[in-house]
Amino acid sequence: MALGSRAGLAAALKDTYRNDDRLLNLSSIHKGNRATEVSGVQPIEPVSLAAIQRRGVLRVGLRSDGLPWAYRNSSGVLVGFDLDLLQALATNLNVRLELQQAPLARLETWLNQGRLDLLAGGIQTSPGRATRFEISRSYLTVHLALVVPDAKVRLLQGGRAQSLGRPVVLAVRDRDLLSPGLEEQLGRYLADGQGRVQVVLQPIDTKRAFFSPEGQRSFDGLLTTAESGAAWAVLNPRTSLITPFSDKVSSELVWLIGGKDTSLRRYINGWLSRELAQGGIDQLFEHWILLKS
């Protein structure tokens, strides 16, 4: 499936996952060497293409709530869309892949300190990130959607949110998504041409906080992407993915690149462009998002 043909994908993804066993039993489609996991604060080392090739290791940080881009399957093994993509990059570089999973804020600190080379795991681009880090080219377009308690599925579609008589409160894990005008834009789609719906976006520390009993009482929904929300909904009973924004509100996934080495950024971007052109990204999308393997 070509990337350009995914424009109508968001609405279909809510029916992709039928049970959590299917998602949790997925394994890598990459046949190369297994990556190594590390923990704790790692040493500061130079971040450049030459340094990575010299030491023979690509150090990658993975956000700890990155389902389905990076997560643990039923065997406890780190797997996911980005894992396979990174393993292919490491193979192309002829180096070993070293992984460290942690909250994104901590990973960003380590990246700035030179303790990691790349960050991955379903990271969306934003103006703020572009000013703080070197970022890769986009490798996937994703579409904003909501994961909501089953009891509110009907309420938050077809303009019925107005009947709440109060603002719709949405949890947001990624603070970089908060931008002027986003609440108003989402409110227009939730109103569905039937008046006005006020939306309030509230940051949370982890996506799991939304699925806690307190989170279910405090929030009407979790603002996420259709491509990842389907997986979160199936792993959390009594929640569902809905796509009230259709394909109208989209974003791009990128990697964050450490250091300031132009050669490293160009290498990664050139390699991602080739994967896009040769169908490597499409293959991963069908395996990890559409579960068509």
C-alpha cells in the first residue's frame, strides 16, 4: 500500500484489533541480530556518524509508552514498528543496536548530554522539538484520534458532545502537541457543524494515567493517534478508539537525532527516503499497524 493511499485509514483502524493476544504475540519481521538492552545512565560519548561506526554501536532511546512503535510482547521482548526500522538502519550501518527504554523527557535529557544517538518510539514532530533537537525527515503520517471510555463513544460523535453542558476534557501525553488554536480546531470537529463544543487539553505524565480509575473519571478522552490508539484501546477493556476528526488533523513521526553532525542527519534522512521509496515502511505498517502478517 503506497503512503499516499492512507488518507482514509484513520476511520478504519478502530476495527483493526480484535483481541490483545494478536497484538501481544507479534514478533519482529527483521531477521538480523537481536538488539541489546541497557539500563541506567550511560556514559557520555561523541555523537556523529564516524563515532557510531567507529564504536560499532548505535545507541537508541525508546519512549516507554510508545505502543505500537516500541513495546514488550507477551514474551517480554521489545518489539514494534520503530524497533524493526531501527534494526534495519543498524544493519545498514553495520553496527550493533543498543536500546534503552525510559520516559521521553528523561531520554531527551540524555540525548542532549551525548548519552544516546537517537530517540524513537512514535515521536511526533513539532516546532518546539525542531528548535531543541536535530530531527529526521518524516517517515510516517499519523492521524489524531481519541481513545474514550465505552460509555462516551456515542456522546463524543455526531455533534452530541454539546449535551455534556461543559467543556470536553481531553488528556494529552505529549506536551509538544499543545499549540495555539488546537483546542478550537478539535472543538469544531466534535461539534460536527452543530454549534460549538469547547475543548480543554490537559497534559498527563503517562498514557497509562488516563486508563486508571481516576483518569477515567477526570477525562472524557485521550488525544492520541488512530495508528497507536487502536492498540491502546484493545489492551484496556471498556475503552474504544473513535475518529471524530476523520483524516483532517494529521501529524508526522520523526526521530530525534543527537549531536550536530550534518553527515549523521543526512545519512539517516537518505536512508529513510530509500525505505519509503522501496516499500520498507509499507511492510512495517501492514505488520505492526494493520496486523496483516
